[in-house]
Amino acid sequence: MGTVTRSSTGRKPSEIMRLIVTTFIGVVFGFFLGVSFPTLSLTKFNLPSGLLPSIDLSYIEDKYSGRQAWSFVNNNNNKRASPNHLSNDTSKIWVPSNPRGAESLPPGIVEAESDFYLRRLWGKPSEDLTFKPKYLVTFTVGYDMKNNIDAAVKKFSANFTILLFHYDGRTNEWDEFEWSKKAIHVSARKQTKWWYAKRFLHPDIVASYDYIFIWDEDLGVEHFNAEEYLKLVKKHGLEISQPGLEPNKGLTWQMTKRRGDKEVHKVTEEKPGWCSDPHLPPCAAFVEIMAPVFSREAWRCVWHMIQNDLVHGWGLDFAVRRCVEPAHEKIGVVDAQWIVHQGVPTLGNQGKTETGKAPWQGVRERCRREWTMFQSRLANAEHAYFKSASNHMSNSTTH
């Protein structure tokens, strides 16, 4: 035991000396190594572009504070594209001409309009769209009318985006049709096409489309071709239009009945006393709400006229003339491309039985009530406007 103790004590000074020498050599080597290479900075370090997507950005955010993490990603993503860097002082940006709510954004980043074009989840965004449809057609549908809608959709070429509004909640079943897999589907139970239009067809959303078709589901299209229809619309300068209706099927206005001797007509004669002015509805400047077609410019106005709570749209057909000028020249019926209104009461069947009345009766009563309400609101709005304008003129002349 004593021998072991003396031997251990005897080696201790040499081990301490060896540790001191090793540490000194390490310090000297580290010093010269640091002098030999420039300082590495995450904010200056350029990674190969192919490597960056594999980096776990959540790890970067955890490892570095907000500004450092953003600087790391921003420099590597954007430095190659532009020599400019983001400024920390954004309080000086205020652009009144930007859309409301976006005044604090630089105009170059503002994307005020959208579309219904489907995009990929991979690849370059610039290569997503090999073709952009120029027109939009919407149908408000229930699955029971699938065969009729299938026939109708086939009358619209690849130039059309297809948008289906589903009032019965059944969307997946439509995939039996190949075209449905590329269509846009929006579902909300027991709603009307004007309810959908107000909420999903904002002018800035459909700004990519030259014309917007907002159609019912019970239309026969055997004698209709959408491309030929739009050729006539453009030829005759129509901003708001509809196909002619087969005159021997169902009740309709004289204005919207098909004429066999014309491509397009813009005026008609109605029953005595029905038209106070030959240039006003229902003798001119008039189409029905079952199958209207709007130019992009006309729809921007009409959308603002649609009331949020009046979902059936009754009365709109008499008012859309306010959105084009002169209305009796820019609103018309295309006779050479015509349809049949089948009159299937699908919407009425979505009603609810109350006080012993059939569901369709309650729906029809609300339609009539909404027509009266819309007319009253429009008249009151006009009266208020002219009164305000008159007061303004009076105040201006007194000063």
C-alpha cells in the first residue's frame, strides 16, 4: 500500500506539467487557425440554392432570434434575385391609391385580383398554368340534376372555367364525370345562386374572365354552343345578354322569346300598358335572371347591386340596365343560340313546410316579397341621392 502511494505522488508533477504544455500548444494553434480564416457569419454565408429547401426553418427560428432568422433566409432566397434588401423602416409607406386596407403596402406587392385557376403544389409557380380559360360559367346544382348539368357543361369549351355551387351538400358524387375533377366546387346547403354569386363572385375574384355565365340547372342546351354564342355577343356589342328561350315552353316575357329570323334582338313589344318607354324593361334593356351572361365590366356594377339578404334575385332583371349605357343597345337576347327552360322546381323543393303550405309555396312567397323589397330599396336610394345632390347644389349657390 505504501509503495503505491509514493509512486502516485511521484508522478503528479510530471502529469501537471504535461497538461500545461498541451493546453498552451492548443491555445497557440487555435490562435493561428483563427487568424488564418475570415470570420464566418450566418447572415453572409451563401448556401447552394438546392440545399436551402432542405433546411429546417423551424430549427432556425428556434436557434436564432426573429431578425437573425429572417436575415438568414431572406439573404439566401432574395440576394441573387435583387440587390435590394428589405428595409426595417416601413412606417413611411402609405399609398392612398392602393385598395382599401392595403395602403401600408408598397404597390409592387399588392395583388388586388384573383381567379379560379387551379395550381400545383410543386414545381415553379410560373409554369403552373399552360392555359388560362377566358370565360367563367357557374351552375347552382343539386345532384338529382347531374345528367342535365353534364349535358350543359359539354356545351362549354376548354376556354371556360366550370364552377358548381351545390345547394344539397353532395359534391363527391360528381367525380363520376371526368370534367368535374377539374371544376371548382362550392357547397352550402339550401342556398340560391344569387347568394353564392354575392359571396364567391366578387368582381376582383372573377377579373380574369371576359364573360361570366350565371345559370340555372334546368336549362336544355341542345341548340346552344357557348363559343358561337360569344361570337354573336361580341359582334353585336352586348354587355348583358342571354340566349333566346324556346317560345313554346313555359311562361316567359316577350323580350326573351327566341325569334327565328334574327341573330340578336334588343327590343320587343309587350302587352298594352306594360312599357312606359320603348327603351325600358320589359320592352328593351331586359334579360331574365335564369341564364344571364355578363361582361366583366357589367358584372362589376351588377355585383354591387345584389342585396346581401335578398337571395332570390327577383327584380334584378329590371334593374341591371343601370350598369350599362345606353342599356337598350348593350342588353339583348341571342336568338341564333337558344335554350329551353325546363321549369324543374328544384329550388322550391328546398323550402320548408310551414302553416300547412307546401315547401314551394313558401319559396314563391318569399320571391315575391323580395321583389317588392328590392324595388322599394332602389327607389328610396334614388330619392335619397337626388335629395342630397339637390341640397348640395343649393348650398353651393348660396356661398
